[in-house]
Amino acid sequence: MAKRELTDCFDILYSLGADVRLNEPLKWHTTIRVGGPARVFVQPYSVESLAEIVSFLKSEAIEFRIIGGGSNIICPARFEGVVVSTKNLNLMKSEGEGLRSGRDQCQYSNLALFI
């Protein structure tokens, strides 16, 4: 099977429940305002969509990084993979065997922990 072109994933990532942008400057998402563009930048709308997006990226062997609020990170001049931002999910809290963000809840096993 041929490797899927990253830009072809745009519609799939959007359908999984996320704001998707191409060539997004990472400096807009870091506290020190440094960083080049990410080929694809994704902001999931919910914890469930985060889990589905990560699962999809892993299944397609697409390189990705997950960032939060943008502090304590230094971004490269350009990142050719997918950057997944959890900034919109900043009200996330651990609850039992999973995570809760607002009305959404996701089991840790579904999130496929990023380690």
C-alpha cells in the first residue's frame, strides 16, 4: 500500500472532529513565539476526536507531535508531520480510568497513550 500524502489526510482529520490547517506557523502556538510552519496542524474539538485522530495517525504511520499550551517547547524551522494541539482541551482532567473534558469522556485505553 502506498503511503498516503499528508495533505490528502485533510478531509479525514476534519471528519474526525478537528480544525485542520496546512502550513500553520508554530510561532503562533508557542509562548516564546518561535517556530516555523507545521505541514498539518490539528486542533481536536473533543477528547474522543483526539483519540480517533491519534489512532488514525498511528495506523497510517504518519509522524506527529502533540503540544499543549505551547510553553516549554522549541519548534523546528519546519515540521513535515502533523502537530496536534490540545490547547482547546485545556479543561481536561483525569477521572478514574480516563480523561474528561467538559461533557466528553475518553478511556485511557482508547487514547492509546502517546508514550
